Amino acid sequence: MTTIHEPAVTTATAAHALSVWPASAVEPREGEITVGGVPLAEVADRFGTPVYVIDEDEVRERCRTYQHAFPEAEVLYAAKAFLCRAMIHWVDEEGLGLDVCSAGELELAVTTGFPPEKIVLHGNAKSPRDLQTALRLGVGRIVIDSPSEIARLAAAVGPDGHQKVMVRVVPGISAGGHEKIRTGTGDQKFGLSIRDGYAQHAIARILDQPQLELTGLHCHLGSQITSVKPYLAAVRRMVGLMARLYEQHGLVLRELDLGGGHGIAYRPGEPALDLTTLARRVRTELAGACAAAGITVPRLIIEPGRAIAGPAGVALYHVLSVKRTGAHTYVAVDGGMSDNPRPALYGVSYAPRLVGRHSTAAPTPVTVVGRHCEAGDILAADVELPDDIRPGDVLAVPAAGAYHLSMASGYNMVGRPPVVAVDDGRARLLIRRESLEDIRSRDVGL
């Protein structure tokens, strides 16, 4: 991700340590970190922990960076990364569209005031409710992911109706940070393959449905991609398919959606996708491939989610216990896999920091673990924290804005954390903590 602006720090070492934090993060005094002008320790005291903190200005700046890098493209924020009413409002004000994958995400967006025509509905297995909600609210486009959706959607639209659609194509490209988040190859659940002809067959069927208007093709290679090369390969293969469709059907497709998956750094020194290079090289590749194929250049669509929300978020925890067992030191916090399952699912590594006090103790390797009854409930393995880390301390985990709350669960009935926005020295609650009463009220019988 292109750096938006550098955090105000006093030394090169401090700058490196805060490189994966929101750009507003500063350390005015050793041991104290502020984000959006708000001390994180104060957020922990005021709102309790665990708590997610999101920097509003960072979100907005990242939206603007995408708009600047891709001025000719349509930029859709991928709602699955993190969604709430405030996020919808910020994305709308910054001029982005929205990519949703359920009736719930769609309803929240539209009832917040987001224009439905700027929303794209995804999903490999859309329920009848998903499709009915999309048609009722007037969603802009629906991405068809399987042959069975064609007839179901056409029937739901009705003979006198009209719905713009795209087709999710599998280009046969392997990319992504973990095998569970690679979606560009044929051995997973998403999309229709070019290689076996399923994509072409589905497109022909759509063309026989007059109430469905095929506007373009869609592909998504995976997540946490830090190299530009897979996207360039995807452009070539998708343009090749567009050229064949033009030859066979005289079909001129106006849109090409390359999805998202733009990788971010979770720890200092890790690679991130260079957005400026991506935009320049994709633009050149698309123009060249279309010229060689003799087809019109389609409008590009991209769907960043993590790259907008991820670096804007910080998760805060209180330390509950410190246990030294053999050669290992385990620092247990009051959250864990119920508010961040990603380390258990994908082996993601984070870089937690002690905030709220200055320690002169030497750093020592520890494993930060959660409070849940699972041996795999590990938030950060083999990271360095001060040797005097103790119960009551506050730990802050940066790059926590994406796929934390959206993947949070009710495991052990501890309740999902709140979300607090910070901006210009002010902190405000966006989503309240899930209470024990919330949990009890869902249980309606004996």
C-alpha cells in the first residue's frame, strides 16, 4: 500500500516501530501512543477491553488514495472486511461504491442511506433472501457465481424486469498469502473456470435471458497479495476471454472487475502491495491487451477492503496473567480467538506493543495468548515485550481494522468487543459491546 503520510515520530527506530500503525500514530512520551490524537490507554480505560479502535481520517485518506491512483476506475469498498453505519457513511462521502456479500450487509448499507445503484452483490451461494433483498432494494449489479443462479435470478427478476449482472470467472492464477485465501484457481468454491469452459457456457445462458444484462466479467485472485504480477496475468486472461466472446457473440463488455486482495503489512518490515505501481502497470497492461485483441477497453473496477480498513484499526487488550512454563512465557489477555480468529485460521502474525506505561526492562520473547479454551488461541507467537510485563498492562495490536469484528464469534459467550472511532483528539463509540444480556436474550426457551 502506498504510504499516505508519515507518522510524526522523533527517531528512525520509532518510525519503523510505528510503520504498520495508522499514520496519525505518535509516541509523544515513551510508552504512550496516541492515534487520532487520543491516547490508547485512555480508550482502554474509558471503554474497557477488548476494544477495537479505528482512525476515521486514516480510512478516509486511504479511500482518497485509491481514487487518486485509479481515477478512471470504479472503486468499491469490500464490506466484508469491516462494516458499520459510520464506515458506510465515510465510504459514501469519499465517493466509493460498495461490494457486499449478504442481505445483512446490503440492508445495513441501504438503510444508512448508501445509494443501492452503487452496490455490487457477491457470493458463491446466494440465498433466496439475498437475491430478493437485492432486487427489492435495487442493487446495481449482481455477480453470478454458479450456473444455477442464472435461472433462479431470471425467475426472481420476472419477464418484465431488468437486472445488471456480471460473471465471476476463475482465471487459473494462484496468488494470496495463505492457501485458504487463494481464490483464483479452479480447485476452490468460487467462480466459473475459463479452462473447462464453464464460464463461457454460463455467459451464453445469460445472453438467452433478456431480463439479465451482462455488463462485464469479474475475478478475484485471493487475499494478501503483495506482488503486481498476478494482476497483470489476470488482465491478460480476462481480456483474452472478452475477445473470444466478441468473436463468438459480438458481445462488447463494458466492465472488468479485478477484485481486491491488496496485501498490507502486519509487522514492521513485511511487504505490502505498492498501489501506485499496481495502478500504473494494470492500466498499461489493460490498454495493451485490448489493443492487441482489437476490443474496446472496459472500465476497470477494483474492490479494496483490507487495504482500506486494516491499517486504520488497533485492537486493545488488558493483560490477565503472565505464566512462565519451561522455556516459554505466555502473556494471556482478555480477548483472543473470539475477537480475532485470523491467527488460528491463517497463521497471521501481529506485533503487539505495551502502551500506557514506560518500561525500562529488557525485551524478552513471549507468546501472547487469548482467554479461550483452545490451545490454538494464540494472538502473537514469539514476539518481544518488556520482561516486566504484568497483569493490568494494556497491549495494543496494530493493523487490526479488517476481519476482526466481521469474523468475531460468540465463543465461550464472552461478548464481542465495541468499536471506537478516533479523530482530531476525540473518541466516540460506533458499536457498543455485546453484553451478557444480549447473549441471554437470544436464548428463548428451555
